[in-house]
Amino acid sequence: MENISKYPGLTQLEAENRKARGEANLSAPSTTRSFRQIFAENSLTLFNFINLIIAGFIIYTGSYKNLLFLGVIVTNTFIGIYQELKAKKNIDSLTLLNQTKVTVIRDYEKQEIPQDEVVKDDLIMLRRGQQIIVDGIVIETEGIECDESQLTGESDPVEKFNGSEVFSGSFVVSGNGLMQATKVGADSYSYKITMEAKQTQGIYSELVMMMKKMIRILTFVIIPVGAMLMFTSIASGIHLDKAILGSTAAMIGMIPEGLVLITSVALAVGVVKLSKKNVLVQTMGSIETLARVDVLCLDKTGTLTSGKLKVVEREVLASDTFTNEEFDSLVASVVHGLDEDNATGQALMDEYPNKNQAFRLTKQIPFSSARKWSAVSFENNGSYYMGAPEYLFASFEEKQIDKMNEAMAHGLRIIAVAKSLGEIEGSELPENLELLGFIYLEDEIRPEAPQTLAYFKKEEVDICIISGDHPETVSQIAKRAGVNNPDKKIDMSQVKDEEIPSLVDEYRVFGRVSPEQKRLLVTALQNKDHVVGMTGDGVNDILALKKADCSIVMSNGSDAAKGVADFVLLDSNFDSLVGVVLEGRKVINNIQRVASLYLTKTVFSMILAAVYIFIASTYPFQPIQLSPISSLTVGIPSFFLALRPNTAPIKGRFLKNVFEPALASGFSVVIFTLSIEVIGNMLNWSYDEKSTVTVWLTGLVCFVALHFIARPLTWKIYLLIGSLFAIFLTIFVFFTDIFSLVNIFTFHLMVVYVPMMIVAPFLFHKLKQLFHYLLNLDIKSKKAKSY
């Protein structure tokens, strides 16, 4: 901008005085949750409330040792708080690194300052791709257009003139200019609206939501079943204390108390690990989402390519009017008049650094992704247009077409340079455009792109290239990068919106795509049951990034694009995506494992509670007896398994994978428990004997399930399971009084439970086969209907 020299801006003293008066753009609240929020969300849960009620009933009986289960609850809670605080610390530090600066004018000089040092009345320079951080008024504009969709919901760019208001939370999609800040800090939209776009959510993920939904359903079951069990036990003549301990044990068993915690911890640990790889995770659940992505839409610029361009050739067509030197001088004047700071503009400025001083700028239209061209008018020298050839001209001579086709076959970008005698009027092209020549630019392929694309190909993730460039150019770059089926290309400028859903399965390279079409392509893929990831770096990618299931932006992308992204790759390394996918797979695969462990206890507790409502017998477990089973076969191993390296592709349906082993082990426990109830009554065993054998067999079945779920079995896993089983055995040898057990090593008990121990692994595997068949019946029926 040439007019900024007349604006002095604030003096340093004026800026400091405004800051002292509280008129600074103080940072909005942290985008991560506060310590108080994290503490409350981990401790003030519905299940913790139920556990406190259960503890109250146990205290009433005076059997204080049965309160041991609270130790597990407290430990789990503090582990969850610690891991989330650790993740918060990493996110906050990376967010600070990712924070962009703004350019202000103070004392007649341009200064780059942090966003929170902007004060009221500061003069802020605006450029294409910049997110507006305060409210203000435009005082100089060179074709500024703003996307205010975060404010109004309308995605059409809004043209700004001198005196127009601009609002924080919007961003510049075209042009550049100068604004004066009028509302900063808490007075501006950025305090509320910008945070919605940038907010780092808590632990939001499909896994966590599924777990919470499951727990809400269980809540409606636990309380009435526990109450019914207590009342029927009392009605059957069982002593009140025993009835309370039995029913509370059933309720404790039904609560998968660490399931949501372990899922949240696994995601939080994933965030910490990715932060060490220069990946800023702005939405924790997106780690899991990216692992499920089966279609990845890549914007060519900044993803496959480095975003850097260089001019490799120019062709003067109006040679009777311009010499090569005159053409270069003209292009230099146009380029410097536009003063674009995008990759194309930088490449042209590098190639044509010296403008003709005789060309005095009077008007300009900056480049826009929707228009695909830009223009300038010079005093007494006409107007000049630069942009995509097919957007400036409807037809070309045959030799020009051949030349362009040859250039595109080598993956070159083509910029047409044209002239009009009149001055620019609005954003419509004049009818008398004269083609002066072509400029050819070459993209730089990212060195890591072919290897990364090969990985996604191996993992059966489909790649779509979506770009605003000519489809032939994009196709050649896709071929150089190793994209599958790069010849399946289409020019989206010739496609109607309603035709897009029928094209997404047929083509893999989409050229001349408008910002709105990018969004429609993502939507069409989602409507075909694909989980869609989107990478981009510019304002033209915003709509698609917001629509995608998972969005990724390089750190050298625009402020606005980074603001809506789930991931920001701080080193702008495309290869970092592989690490994110592997981390997500580890989370999902391992949570499937540990969820089965937690739900085993829930399954057998619910079934047994329902059965014991109708039989005149005391519930076979006391709360303290479930503590070693919960800790040794679920709690402790789950923390090891949840963080275990496991990057295999995700297979099958999550709930089926979880419930298959859980139902098998749960029903095994039910069969053994009821068998002991019947046999024990026949042999006149005491309640303590029946209870002891039941606890022993339940623990054994849970170890069998753990042995299955923990595969592949390494020496570390064998050591873990062996150590935990040794501790479990120690309880029956040395701590029988504490856990309300009797000596299990007597002949009349062993003769019954030893055969059951031998049968346990066989029973578990047979039941697993049965539930595998039953849980797959719906899939088989769907396949049958499709024939």
C-alpha cells in the first residue's frame, strides 16, 4: 500500500497510556479448560455421586473394610486430572508458539506485535488470509473483501470500503488495507466468536460420547436393580447388613468406573506425544477421528507442494506491441501494484523486482479464489488483468491451446496477462480484453509427500486432490507425488453443484474448484458414509475444513485456516500426519481392549443381580471382594494396555469388538456362580465358602479374558499377568480375613472348583464363538438382502 505513509499511527507513549487504562486487546480466556473445570469434570461425575451413596450405606453397616473400593475411585480420579492437566500444559505452550502477530503502524513505522498488545485506536494492516482480531473501521482499502460467516452464517464475501466496519472473528479473503481498532479485548467479538472457531475442546470424541451414553443407560438400570435386590433380600429373611452389602456389591460391580477415565487418559497422553512431534491438537477427539478417516482430501498447495513457486518461462504474444523487456516491465508494475503476499505474488515479485515508475496506480481488484483473477488500472495506461487463462478468455488460438496443454502436461501453472483500454469497473470483466502473454510457474513438491501418500495407499485411505488450479496441472503434480489414479481428473468450473454427488466416486483429481465446491465435495463424500479428512492452508479452504470430519492445516497457512483446524502441523511437515493416524489407531485399538475388561464386570453383575432378585439367597459378593478383581484384572492392566503400541488398522465394529469377549467372560462368571450356588446348597456349604469359591472362579475367568484380550502376548505381558495373578493368589493365602474369605485350599472345596478351573478357558472360548456368531447375524442378514 502506497498511502500508509500519511498515517503516523499512535506514538509509543499513547499506546502505553491506553494499555494502562485497560484499552488493550487482552487475551481471551484460554482455549483449554481451566484447572477448576478439569477437576470438576473428573470428580463431580454421576458415578462418583452413586459411589458416595453406596459408601453411605456401607458405613451404616459398620463394615468399613468394604469401603476399599473408594481408594480405586480416588486414584482413578487423580490420574485423570493429572493426565488432562499435562495435556493442557502442552496445548497451551504450543498454542502460544502458533499465535500469529499483527502489523501495526506506530510513529510512522510498521511494527509487528503480539495480538494482546494491540490497543484501541491502533492502525492495523490487513492482508489476504488474515483473521481480524479486533473490531474497527476500514480507513484504506485495496479491494478488501471479508468472510463474515462466523458472524452472520453467510459465506459470500462482503466488500469493504473506506468507513466500513469490520469485526473480529471474520477474515480477509481478498485485498489488503488499513483499519483502525475501535473495540478491543472483552468489548470485541473476538472475545466470544473467535474463541468458538479456535476453541480447543475438552475430551470430545466418538469413543468418549459412546462410553458416556452407555453409562447413562447403565445408570437407569443400576439404581432400580440395586434397590430391588436389597428389598427382595430383606423380604427373604436375609439380615439387613448382609442385604445392604450384597446389593451394594452388585451396584459396584455394574459400574464400569474407570472406562471413561481410561479413554480420556489415552487421548490426553496422545495429545502430549503429538505435541512433542510439533503437532498442535486443537480438538482432542480428532486424534481418534483421523484414525478412522478413509478419504483424505488434499489441497495441492501447501500439502503436496511446499507452497513455493518459481517462474520458469514467459511467453509474449503481443510481440508487435511489446518487446520482452517491455512485457517484463509491465508485469513488474502490475505485480507491485497488486502487492499480493500469496505464493504466486511472491514468485512474481522475485522474478520481476523492478517496476516501471511511469505506471501510476489508480485502482485495483485483488485476487480472489472465486474470481481466479486480479486487475489494476494505471493513470493514462489502461487496465491490466492477471489470472487463470480460461477465466479471462472464453477461447484461444489453436497454437496457444497446444502450448498451454504442453505446459500443463509438465505440471506448470499458467497465468494469462491481458490488457483493457478502459479503467476497471466493478468485478466484471470487460469485453475488449487483449491477451498479451503467458507466465509459467512451477510448484515444488514436498520431499516427504510421496512417502506419506504411499503410506496412506497401503492403509487403504483414498486420496482426493482438490485444487483451484487447472485439472491438468494438478494431475501432473499428483502423478509426481505418487497419487493413485491421477488421470481421473475433472474441471469443476464446468460442473453444476447438483452434479457433484455423482462425481466423487469417479474422479480423484478435482481442478478449478471454488471454495463452495470444496465444501460440497466433502459433503458428498460424507453422504456416501466416508469419514473425510481435509488438509488446506488458505482462506479458500475454510468452508471445506469446517465441514470435514477432521481438518489439518500447516503452520504456514493463513490465520483463518489455522483457527478452524483440528490439527496444526507446526513444522509444516506433511509426514506428521502419519504419526497422528498411528496415535489415533493406538487409542481406538487399545480402548477396545480395555473396554472389554471393564464391561466383563458389568455384564456378570447385572445378570447376577437380576437373578438374585428372584431367588431366596444372599448375593455372593461383598464390595471388598470385588476390589482385587477390579484392580488386578481390570484397573492395573488397563493402564498398561491403553498406552501400549498398537497401530494395526481398525477392523470391525467397535461395540461388537468390545462386547464379544465381555459377554463371553461375563456369562462364564454367571454360569460358574450359579453352579456354585446350586452345588454349595446341595453340599451344605456356608455362605462364606460359596462366596470364597465364587470370588476365586470369577477372578480366574477374568484372568482368562485378560490373557485373550492382551494379545499379542509378549514377555512383558506374561510378566504383568503372572505378577497380578500371584498377588491375587496371595490374597487367598494371607489376607482372607481382610477380604471376608475362608481357606480355599480344603479338599471338599477343591474337588468342586478345580474341575471348573480346568473348564474355564474352554468355556470362555466356546461362548466367545457363540457371541461372535450372534453379533454378526445382522451383518449376514444385510448381505443376504443385498443379493
